Amino acid sequence: MKNKKRIEKAIGYIPQGSTVADIGCDHCYVLIKGVLENKIKKGIGIEVVPGPYQQGKSNIKENKLEEHLDIRLGSGLKPLHINEAEICVIGGMGGQLIKYILEEDLEKAQAFTRLILQPMGSERELRKFLIKNGWKIIEEDILISDRLYLYIVAERGEQNMGNDFLYDIGPVLTKKKCEGKDKYILDKIEKLNKIKIELYKANDQETAQKGLLKIENKIKLWSNELENK
Ligand SMILES: C[S@@+](CC[C@H](N)C(=O)[O-])C[C@H]1O[C@@H](n2cnc3c(N)ncnc32)[C@H](O)[C@@H]1O
């Protein structure tokens, strides 16, 4: 099975016997494996692209799981009814797209008891959106596979972030000692250093200097995180 480690990681956050919606389900492997392991009672996969939708459908048929799993062609939460699933999984998409999917159908999104998110970038924006809209981040972790994958698990509740940098590093991840955290932070610093080089080359140095100050400050905060781990 492709992406085995990522699929297992997502399933690990699903409470036993749940009804799960997987948005952008692609092959439907999370739902299929979840049912085969008796973790998922009922699953609904949503896929916007016809090719993966057909593939997911035939994977469900091949595993004879039509009684447990339903796959729907459509975008985001649109093909779902409110309260149709307790848990929502959205993985392998940019953080901005995940945010957009939840924001577009906020009432449906807020009715889930748990969100299991695996954003590919823009985690700061995603965390900001979650906290602002009444979610509390209960778990964060990094999975090392062909690259690093970040997981954010959120439930309804209030969260006082206190410090703005927690939107970058994550309120749970900051306190965690986990494999991959150093590399995750070093990757962030490397990206910021690349932006710094671009800013040095900019024609408008007055504006560039303001950007450089912000970048330097962020590099300092990420570096502190590396030292405090
Ligand atoms: C990179 S794949 C990730 C698949 C799987 N979730 C995983 O984590 O391995 C992203 C999938 O999301 C689908 N997708 C993107 N935008 C979507 C949307 N708005 N609604 C439903 N599916 C979407 C894509 O077609 C693609 O199959």
C-alpha cells in the first residue's frame, strides 16, 4: 500500500468506532485500512477529481467494503450533510487549501468532533484559522517518511496562544521532543535564509530592509526553539 506510514499515522488519531469523512480521499486507503482494522465504523470519502474518485471507488469494491464506505465526487465539505461524520481527515494538501475547505462550509466543519489535518505548508495560517474559529489544538506531531509530514489534531474548544510565534511552531509541537523536530526547524530556517538572499538582491532596498528585519526576527525565534528543545 502506497504511503503506508502516513495512512497509519492518520488512522492512529481516529477514535475506535468512528464515522469518518476523508476530504481529498484520493485512493481511499485511509478509510479502507481504517475499516479493515475495525477503527472506522462508517466512512465517506470526498474526491474532486474524477480519476482518483474512480480509483477510490474500485479500491472500495475490491475490498468488498461498499457497506461501510461511500465515496462521493465533489469539492470539500459540499457533498456532506451536517453531522454525517464525527471525524474529518484532510491530508496531503496545502494548509491554505485545508483552511479554505473548512472556511467555505464553516457550520459543517464546526460540527465535527475532531479534525485530523496534515498540511503541506502554511501551517501558521491554518493554526490561526483554527484558533479564531473555536478549535483547540490537542495534538501535533512530525512523521518522517520520504520527507517530513506535520500532523495537527484539533477539537472544539478555546486556546490561548499567548505568544504569536506559537502559530508558527505549534502549541503542542513546541513542548514536544520528537524525532524530526530539529530537521523541521532547520528546514524552516533554511527557507527563511533563502528569502533573505532574495531580499538582498531586491532593487527597492528601503522596503527590503523592513522585510529583512522581520525575517531575522523569525530566524531568531526558530533558532531559540532549536536550543530550547
Ligand atoms: C495529494 S492528494 C492526498 C491524498 C490523501 N488525502 C493523502 O493524504 O494521501 C490530494 C487529493 O485531494 C484532492 N482534492 C484537492 N482539492 C480538493 C477539494 N477541494 N475537494 C476534494 N478533494 C480535493 C485531490 O484531487 C487529490 O486527490
